[in-house]
Amino acid sequence: MGFREFNLDSRIIRAVEERGFKTPSPIQKEAIPIILEGGDLIAQAETGSGKTGAFGLPLLSKLKPGEQILVLTPTRELATQVADEFYKFGKYKRIKTATIYGGVPYYRQIEGLKRRPVVVATPGRLLDLLQNKGVPFKPRFIVLDEADEMLNMGFLPDIKKILSLLPEPEQILLFSATMPPQIVELAKEFLDNPNYVRIAPKEKKIEEKFFLSREHQKPDYLYTLLQRKNPTKAIIFCQRKRDVDYIHSYLAEKGLPVERLHGDIPQNRRERIIRKFRKGEAKFLVATDVAARGLDIKEVSHIFNFHIPENRESYIHRIGRTGRAGEKGVAVSLVTRRELSRLKSWGRKGKISREGR
């Protein structure tokens, strides 16, 4: 089955084929016909399954001059990523996008909210603009992307308030990797007799390895492993911002092509860092868990946990940044004995090696 078999706008098809996409992913096969027909939709599919295309292609095809689409996402990085995809898919319809998130001046975002056909926003800043700035906004379509992540980040009250403030749209589409009870209740409250699609997650080919190390020896051990494993690209996760800063400086002094990412870095700088990492100009990215939220970066062959997160869900999100699109991935964790006990309590069964072996 090809994209031409869907009843999509020919200009959208042209952009899709120009990018080399030939066969729809499972979530695209299921969701696109439903969205084109006009029904509300709950779609359960993992990150990296092609869901931006699943909702973007049919909505862009249906969008008429003067109408708007709203996509709510949990993070600024994902908002930028989704907006970029919409821009590329909609270029032959001359569709421009606006990204709405905190940490940047209001004036450009207000203009984008008023005039751009596609608005991709994080809930906090959008709610601020709607409540405090009184910006008129009437999207024809609303998408809640990574709904479970928005729940985990505490955005559920903001989402409900946004949906209550906006005029009722023609369609609401909810996409989520998991379906916790709060998300189900949200759908019942705001969606109208929705269709439901679930795509079972693929079994990821991720090899987990645990390397025992004393805490103070971890930086040297990490450098040795990076040299030994020779990743295509690697994300190195730390728990705290100050650890990110330290490990970044340590590896940079060793001459490695490394960048860092955490919440204290200005937004424009963060966007440049992600672009460099995507393009391979930086081979290593040292980050807090902000980088595990919704980012879909190809060719990440290795994940390194400098510290183990506090809960199993965060660990799963971290290691899920590798092993994308059916490729094999490796998740390496530098662990003290206490951290190893935590991993075992989560049922992780990676190969254990001692320091220096």
C-alpha cells in the first residue's frame, strides 16, 4: 500500500514522495482514513512509529485557507520537531507553522497564534497566551500528542483548561504511547464518540549492559567505554544539571565531539545543539532526562547511563532512545552496587561486567 491510495491532497503526496516515503507505517495505515473521514480518534502507538505523519498528512490535506491546526506537545524540543515535519509536508500548500513555548518573547508567538495555519505548542505557554494575553484562537483541528508524557509532566490541568477555553473544534485527535486512567478520562470528557486504534509496540532490539564502578571513578570509566564501544551517536544521561556540565567539560577536554542539554540552557542554544547532534556534527550528547521526552533522533547506537534514574519508567524512556526503526541498540549503565540492586528490582537482566573488564 502506498500513500497515493489515501485520498490525500496531491500537494501533500508530492511532499511525501519527495522525502522518499513510500509505504505508510502501521499507525498511518490505520489512522489516516479515520481522520480523513472526520471522526475523533484515540491512537495508541509508541514514539518513533510515524504518528506525526499519521495525523499531519490528513489534517494538512483537509486544511482550508484561513483555518488552523493546534498540536499540543509536552516539550519545546518535540514542538520544534513536529512543527518542522508539518512545514516539510505542507510546503507545496504553502503552509507555515508557529511554535509556542516558554522562554522566548511573546510578540512573535502572538502573531503566529493569530496567523499561522499550524500552531504547535506546549500547554503552559499556550494557556498563558489564551488567559493573560487574550489572543483570539479558533483551531479547526486539535491534536494531543504524547498525551501520557504531558500527564507525567503535570500538564493535565492545563490541557483541560485549554480545551475548555477554545471553541469546540471539528476534530480532536489524541495520540499516546500508553493509556493510563487519567488519559482515558480526558478522552471521555472532551472527545466525541472517538474511534480507537492501537498499534502494538515492536520488540526493541536493545542489549543492556551493566558496568560496576565506584562513583568517583565513573568519569574515567565512561571515557574508556566511549573509546572502546565507538558509538555512531550516543546520549549520556545524568541525573543533575551540574553532572551534565561536569561530564560535558570532562569529555570536551579529552577532545571528544560532545554537546550538553538541560533546562538551564537557553532555548535557541538548545535547538542548535539538537540540530548538531542530528546532523552528526556532535557525536555525543550529555543530557538530563529532558532529552528522553519525545525526541526521535535517528542513528543513536548507544545510550549511556552515568547515573540510574529514580524510577523504572524513566529508565525505559532513556534506553528507548536507541534501537529505533528496527535497528539494534546498546544501553550501557555505569552502576554502583546500590544502583545495580535498583536495576535488578525493576527486572532488568543485562550482562554485568566489573570495572576495567
